[in-house]
Amino acid sequence: HRRFDYRPKTDPYCQARYTFCPTGSAIPVMKEEDVIEVYRLQAPVWEFKYGDLLGHLKIMHDAVGFKSSLTGKNYTMEWYELFQLGNCTFPHLRPGMDAPFWCNQGAACFYEGIDDAHWKANGTLILVTTISGTMFNEMAQWVKYDNDTGIYYETWTVQASPDKKSTVWFDSYECSKFILRTYQKLADLGAVFKKIQTNYTSIILFSGEPIYLGNETSIFGPQGNKTLAAAIRDFYSPFKPHQTVREFFVDLFKIIDRVFLNHQFYLFYNLEYWFLPMKSPYLKIIYEEVPLPVGSKASFGI
């Protein structure tokens, strides 16, 4: 996943149904001698609206919690879409604009408190490691860098086959990837993680070798490829980024139908378009184990 120099301003056309990070705050500076507990948090996506519905499909949202020993305060940190999932997955086709218009950014959100009931009810709230205040402050610097340079949400992982060792053409970039990067950063700073099983959701498309098509200008610009531009617009036309989750799933099934019948998918990744020659089983939602990391520095005692 490409890193960018800065985060672009959001276009006023892009409106979120639910405010991004409504109670967010700056990450506090911890006292160096503080001992901070780190918690793994996981619950079904959209649980606030649909309860455990998506938990049965193992479509989970991940976050990380912190508790300061010196102050007793709890904090939650997570990474999610600025304009909801539909907008990150499908573009808008706007009148008078040739190119599909993407409302797609993801970012970290940090706020005081851990909603114990939310994470425990249908999910996970479990201590994974303990760190020093110094390590927490170093992590906070890294979060700022990660947030400023990794700006686009990517729903799909694309790989050659369901085989464990199969080629990954494109990797997703979503909430769980941020949590895994955070854990790895803490491990590199010296955190020692407990030996517990940790699973994460991936939505995987299966495709032969992707074909590079170009960027917005080369396809939709004045010198662009009119036939290809029309094919991409046509592909995305059923998938309006509706605001309700139910409609999002209706769109998702329409896209799956096209993928299955026509063996084709147009992917927008790092501001470039790719054609995916789709193959069976086309799409899979998996919930698989990703072990907690092992660090590269001398360890800090738990």
C-alpha cells in the first residue's frame, strides 16, 4: 500500500451519515514511568445498529484499548472510514463528470474511555501486553506518521487462489490492518505479547494476474480511452454508495452477480485502475488467525 506525502482536503460533496470520530481527542503524553495495559478489542461491524448480525458472518471491527496505571484512565484507538464503508468501496457517478468520483479516506480515531459493554457483548476485550509510558509516547508519534501518509481505505484483498501460499495481488487497508501495524510497532519498541489466538476478517477477491489500465487522467481525460471509460462507468453504475447498510448489501450482491457471470472486476487502488480477470470461488469472507507479533528489540517486562 503506497504512502502519500499528505492527506488531501475532503470534498464537501462527500458527506458521512455518521460523523467520523465524534468524541475524538489528541493522544495524551504519558509519564515515562507509567505502566500501560494494552487491550485487544473486537466486535461485529455495525453492532450499534444490527446487534450480532454481522458477528455470525464473522465481519468484525478491531480496535485497541489502553489503561494508564498512574491515572486510571482508559482510552480507545481505532481506524475506520471517514465517509462509511460504501463510499470507500464504490464511487459516485456524478452528472457532468466522466471519471467516477471517490469519497474514500480512512483515518485513526483516539478518544478517552473504553465502552466495555460494546466490546464484551458479542466480541472481545482482552489484555494482550503491558508497555511503559515512553513506549506509548513513541507509538503516538508513529500513529501521526501512519495517519498522515496512509490515507485511503481499501476494502478488498485480491489474491490468486484460496490456497494459503497463493500470490496476493493487492492487500486490503482497513481497521484490522491498522491494529496489526500498531501491535507490530509496539513489539518493535519492546512490548512482549501474550500467547493468545487472534483472528481477523478479510474480504478476498480471487483473480488471475491483474491488468493495469491507467489512472483517472489517462482513462477519463481528454486523451483518454473512451471505450474503457464507458466500461468502468458501466461496471460501477449499479453500486451507488447508498447510505443504509441494507442497500450497501443489495449493491454488494449486484456486484457479486456481475463478477460471477462476467468474470470481471474493475479495482481502483492507490489512485490507479486495474482489471481483475475473476476466477472461482470469486469472493470469500474469511476469519483467520494472525498471530500477535514478536518484536525486534530487547523486551520490557510484563
